[in-house]
Amino acid sequence: MNEYPQTTAAVRAVPATTPFVAPEELARRTGRATLVRLGANESAFGPSPLAIAAMQAAVPQTSIYGDPESYELRTALAARHGCAVENIVVGSGIDDLLGLIVRTYCAPGDAIVASRGTYPTLNYHAIGYSATVVPSDPTADGGVEPGALAQCARTVRPKIVYVANPDNPSGTFLDRATIAQLRSALPPDALFVLDEAYADFLTPAELPPDEIDPRWIRLRTFSKGHGMAGARIGYALAIPEAIAAFQKIRLHFGVNRTAQAGALASLDDRAFLRGVVDEVARGRAEYHELGRRLGVRTLPSFTNFVCFEVGTKAQAVAMVAALLERGVFVRKPGEPPIDGFIRVTVGTPAERALFAAAFAGALDDVRERANA
Ligand SMILES: *Cc1c(COP(=O)(O)O)cnc(C)c1O
């Protein structure tokens, strides 16, 4: 027995399909070349033309490693956020940075508190590093309930408290006053990790002020508003000691040169980002209107996606499958109270029309089956 090298118990504890099954794999399984891709909250509006040009110009330099310090990009980001270069680390997206944070702050057995059903990547890293996630109760909309979260943190005394704001998959948002209150209600030795992947869809006045504080880390990405999910690039804002710790252990050349060039150019293209934000707002309004027309409740959203209430959890699972049969890829929240919803990314106007037609048809199927 076991006469060959064995993996660790921590790694064996990670489920095989984490975080989730990719749309490419779903397309292969359904025998389709492509799907209408509305399940991963990618931008339907592409990267900025300036970012594309900068990335194309960087491609011939692929034979050399990227700047491991991402210095130019960090300098531009520091100017944007009114902080020092030493307050910023660049990683391969927020998902990468979440792993670094767990590895840096949690020993095996340490606790992390997060709202039940929120964005799952932290949970996934926690399993891999043998930390424990303790869920707090969400609001009726599946959003973060700050009182319950703070209460849970005071009881559990975790190393990390994680909040995605705006939240995914609910799409809900806690305003800056609520975040300030929550921050002061947390135990002083808990690191407040604020995942602001959708920050670009809000104004700076709506977000908590740019402020470096030893008790929190803010996370941003070029994956959503900037439309660069495939380039894998994001950053964290924190005190220099935390950044220095991440710099020691992160994958040295994990962020490639092309991504750095694209992010730097995208940062300058404010007009492009404004256009994306406006089009996403139009798309959200269209989705809410579609819900009204079909008698399907939608959740208010501050992101590039909207949740539609289908019915029971089983019906929502059936809806995801029924849409996939029609060539449309969406996902659904996994936990109550919104596990009877599907989550749909705002697509281009053409994709929105395809979704509307597929959803109307699939809704009849799913409802008929429920009544059969
Ligand atoms: C999409 C998303 C991420 C992933 O960001 P990357 O920078 O692409 O890794 C992280 N957090 C939330 C809440 C998200 O919705």
C-alpha cells in the first residue's frame, strides 16, 4: 500500500473542480465550438484599444522576463491612489493575491471569516493552506450583513475577515459609511481584506477613501471594467510591511511583460473605461426590464452582472442546464438565500438579445417541468 509518493492531506482536501468547471470544458462537453459567454463576469467590451496596441507592441519581447517589480505600473498606480510604490504589489489577478494573503497571514488551523456564499476563491486557497473559513449569515439578498460579520469576527477571532464589495455573486454594495463602521467593529488583530474587483463600476466618492492602514488590504483588478481577465493582472494596496512580505514569497515572474504594458496603457484610457461603465449600466437596466417582463425578480446590482430569481435551487440548476443546451453559459449562486437564482453577466447588445430569447424559452421548460 502507498508505495509511491503521496500528496499532502491539505491538497487531498481540495475538491477536484475548484473553483469551477471552465466554459471551454462546458463547450467541449456539449459539442459546441463556442458558447454565449455570460457566466464568468468577463467584460463583453474587450480591452481598451490603447491596451491592445501596448500589448501587441510588447509581444516581440516575450523572450525576456517581465519586470518582476512591475515598477512602471506600480508608479502609475501609486499616483492614482495617492500612495507610495511600496504600498502596492502586482499579482496575477486578485485570485493570485488572495492566495498570497492566506499564505502570508494564516497558519494551519487559523480562521477566516467571510459572508456565506460570497466569492469562493479565498475559501479555495484556505482549504489548500489548511485554514478554516467560518461563514457569517448574509442578508435576504445574499449580500454581506455587516452586523453579523462583525459579530462572527468578535466570536471567532479570525486572522482574516474577507468582504467582496461590491459582492459577487449577489451584486450588492456596502457604502463607504457602512464599510467604515464595519472596519471599526472588527477585532483589531483581524486583517480586513476588501476585494474591490468591481470598483471600476462605482465612483471614487462611493468607495471607501484611498487610505493605507495596517488593518486592511484593498484588492483591485484589470479583469472586470478594464476587460483584461485573460491577461491576469491585479494589485493590492497595503502597508509597506505587508507588501514586503508578499514580495518575498510571490512568484517572481508571475506577471508577464505584456500584461504589465496592457494594464499601464489601460489605466490612461479613462474615456474607454467610462464607455464600458455606461454600457454595463444600460445592460443592467435591460436585464431588470427583462425580469419584469418575464415575471422574474432580479437583485439590484453594482457590478457587470445581474441575478435572476428562477425558483428553487433545483430549478436554478435546471435553468443553468437549459441555457447551456441553448448555447448560453451562465452560473448560479451556490448558497441560500440566493441559490434559486442564476447570475448573468452583462453582454454586448447582441449577446443580451440572445440571452433574452434563450431565457424566455428555458423558463417555459423549467416551469413546465416543475408543474408536471
Ligand atoms: C472576478 C472576481 C475576482 C477575480 O479577479 P482576478 O483579478 O481576475 O483574479 C476576484 N474577486 C471578485 C469578487 C470577483 O468577482
